[in-house]
Amino acid sequence: MSALPAPQPALAASAESDASCRVPLLVLFVSAALWLALGSVFSLIASIKFHAPAFLAGNGWLTYGRVLPAGANALLYGFALPAGLGVALWLLARLGRTPLAWPGLVVVAALFWNFGVATGLLGILGGDTTGFAWLEMPRYAWPLLFTAYLGIGVSALLTFYRRRVSGLYVSQWFLLAALFWFPWVYSTANVLLTCVPVRGVVQAAVAWWFANNLGTVCLGFFGLAAIFYFLPKLTGRPLHSLYLAMFAFWTLALFGSWMGVAPGSPLPAWMPAVSTAGAVLCLIPLLAVAVNCGHTLAGETARWKSDTSFAFILFGVAAWTVAGVLGAVTAIPEVSALTHFTWLERAQSQLFVFGFFAMTMFGAVYHIVPRLVPGGALCPKMMRLHFWCAALGTIALVLPLAVGGVVQGLALNQPDTAFTDTMKLTLPYLRVSTLGDLLIAVGNVTLVVNFGYLLGNCCRACCVPAWKAVTTRPPQPAGATP
């Protein structure tokens, strides 16, 4: 396999692109961090309520059926997509050696996106929800999000069009695919499920198709684009193989969109069969990414001890691999009969969305933000605290849910075991997973505090010299009247 050098934009072009990205990306990243902290609080409340139902039982807005989807949608639409779009804009400007196109439009679109997220979450907490996984926001919220996305997408495509480098780096392929994939699946699902709803089991098929394409393909493209850029960048080593990366791109685009339908679903038999085949075939791009990253990282994995951004990215690569294998194995009918409708499915989902995607975005954001603010610096100790809380929290959340899901599945397949007894068997695992949610929430709040620390230092650096210039009396010449 031929090696591809790590991308090295010219210094002048880098400074120009960073300056153009400063305000739009700070708006996207700071708002994403705030939504992430709020979503982790909702998820923590939901986790506690499942084994302590009396917790906050007197508030109808905070019932389990409302805070759980509110937390999931805050994670997906409040954090994941804005963070992915922010990283995409920076990468397209950097790799194209060009300033960001129409940064003002991105700022307006980002504010409009936040308004749409707030509208949708208030609707969910108020009980106005669609009931479809990852699409719970009421029908009046999605046009706001879609319109805001178009503004950011136009800026991204114009930035790509104005690039000053003719050749394409592999990350640009993943980003362009993700930029087109999301509006396609999001608008199609909303039209078929909320605007002109289809009937019967077709609704379930569309909902499964949307959730899988949003997670596996769209978020997967954003995350892998960041991994293929930052691993060579942070290690100073060339990407092992351009061709292997492109092979992963095409196989993920081809096979990833088939997944999502569990064996035994109330659909024509060919649909679960095709979904199972797609899940197993997704081991091909999974293996391609693992081999490419493994050869790129040869001898450099110890850098995670000194480089927090690299530690986040490395954890994301490991989570991508484990989540992909787990998704392929649980799609096999014999295994799905044991794991379907158990906590193992939530464990796999959390490992992919937070363990892979969010951790990868954290590493990218921690690398990007100091370059947007001249002289600004994030607190290294808070960055390290965030990493350990997020990493240990992910493990403490996913591992108990996975083991508890297996125990739950074995009990559910025993006809002489009462359902209430099955639920009691899983309570110890759920209590441990709450500790994971707590650690993740602490880490997410640390991210918000760290951004506040950075912005506070920047304001102080700008305001103090200006204040001194205004308040300091100029020196009087000798003999002048005071």
C-alpha cells in the first residue's frame, strides 16, 4: 500500500482560514457544549428514574418517557451535528487552503439551529413527540433545523468550491458525503413520518432506516473524516493507505445504509435478511479502518499520555471498532433472538454515538479551538479531567448495560421466569450504569467550564489593554500646566 503524507497546509493559508472560521466555529462549538451538558443531565435523570421511579416523580415534564428522548435529541441535534459541522467547516477550509465562505451566514444559521433545537426539546418535554427513535422532535421543529442546516451546508460547499488545492484528501470525500447524506435522510424521514405519514409497518421500516443512516453512515462519515485527518496530523506520520481509506468510504456508503432492521421484524422477510447481510458486510469497512489506523499508529500509541486530543481520537478509534463488531454480531438472527429488546442494544448505541463520535469530536475540538483564538489556551488539567471522566464514564455505562442485556435476554427466553423477575435481575447493572452517566455529565460540564475559561481569558486580554489605554493619563511635557 502506498503511503499518503499527513496534510500540511501553508502557514499563511492556515492563519487566513482560522481567522475566517473564528466566530462561526466558536458559536457552533460553545452552543454544542452547552446542549451536551444539558442533554447529559437529562440522560442522568432518566438513568436514575429507571431504578428509582420516585425520583422527581412530581414533575410531569421530567418523567422517564420525556427526559430520555430529550437527552438523546440534545446529544444528537444539540451537540453531535453542530460539532460535526463545525469540524467539517474547519477541515474544508484548511485542506482547501481557503477562507471559510460566508461566515456570517454560518453564524445566523447556527443561531437559528439552536432555536430549532430549543423548540424541539421543549416540545418533547411538554409531551408533544412523534414517538420515533432519534426523530422525537415535533413536526414544527424540523423545518427550523432543516433551514438552518441549508445555510451551513451552502457555506461548506462554497468553501469546497473555492479551494486552492486541486487534489482531494480522503477526509474531504467523507465530509462531502455526510453533508449530502443528512438532509436527504432527515427530510425524507420527516416527510414520510410526520408530514404525509405512511401507514402500517412501513412506518417502522422508515424509522429504522432513518436511525441507522443518521448514526452509522452520517455520523460515521463525520467521525472518520476527523480520524483520517487528525491521526496523521497529531502523530506526524503519513496515513498508511489512501486506497484503503477510499475502500472503507465506498463499502460503508454501500453496506451501511442497509442496516437497522432486526431479524424477526414484522416486515417482508427479505428486508430483515438484507439488513443482516448489510450489518455483517460492514465488517469490511470496519476492518479497513482498523488496519489503516493501526499501521498509521504503529509505535505512536503512547502519545495519548501527553496529548489529550490524541487520547480522545484514539479512544474513538477503539470505540468504532468494538461498536462495529458488536453491531454485526447482534444482527445475526441466532444472537438477535437473545439480545433484541435488551439493554445490550442501548449499550451498542451509546458506544457508537458517544464512545466513537463524541470522543472523536472532543479531540478535534480541543485541537481546533486554540487555533481559532490568537493567544488563547484551554486549561490542560480540565482537558485531562474531561478525558478521564468521559472515557471511564463510557466504560462504566456501556459494560454494565452489555452484561445486563445478556442476562436480561437469557431470562426473557426462559418461559418460566416472570417478567418482573427479569427486570429485577437487571437492576444492579442499571445502578452501575448510572455511575457512568454521572461521570459523563461531569466531563461534559468540565468542557463547558473550559470554554468559559478560554473565552474569559480572551476577553480579559482584549479589554484590559483597552481599559488601560482609556484610563491612563498621557505623560505631560515638562513645564506644562496640569
